[in-house]
Amino acid sequence: MNPPTEYRRRLPHIQPEQAVFFITFRLAGTIPTAIMETLHNDYEKAVQTSENLHIKILKAKQDYFEQIENVLDSAEFGPTWLKNPEIARVVSESIHFYDQKMYKLWCAIAS
């Protein structure tokens, strides 16, 4: 079974054949709303104050992503279910279940 090349939820999602996707999963509550709002506002300000819009947007996106990853890596907020080895195993098995069926999994890391 091949995944659909296009589908719609709130926005259209296009999945070109042989495309590479980087996906981060997180549990609700792992980043407090106030922190997300601050990071989003910082991103918007960086984009609006740019002289070279294309380069500035790429840099702002990279910074935004890194800041979110740093908050998630700190595990200071919300649930930390993946620290439980049994739950981590179930999640890992679920991710690997569709490998070679619906996608080609290159790497999966639980941290």
C-alpha cells in the first residue's frame, strides 16, 4: 500500500514520491503555551525585520526549530512518558510497524 500523494485536513498536504520528511513527535503539554507564544513572536519579529527576506526566513525557521528542540530536550515540562521503557518500546514498535509498507524509515531516535 502506497501513501496518498495528496490529502486535505485543514490545509492541503502534498507528499511527492521519494520525498524525505523529518518528523518530531511531542506530547501535549511538553511546551507550555507561553513559551510557544514567545518563540512564535520571536520568529515573526525576525521575519518582519529582515533585509534579505529569503535568507532571514530560513535563519528564523532554523532558530525557531532549534529553540523548540532545546525546550523538548530539557524535559522540564509536561509528561515524560517515553522515559518509561515499556511505553518507549510500544512507540518504537508502532513507528517501525509501517516501515517498508507505507514508508522507508531511515532513522528513529527516542530521547
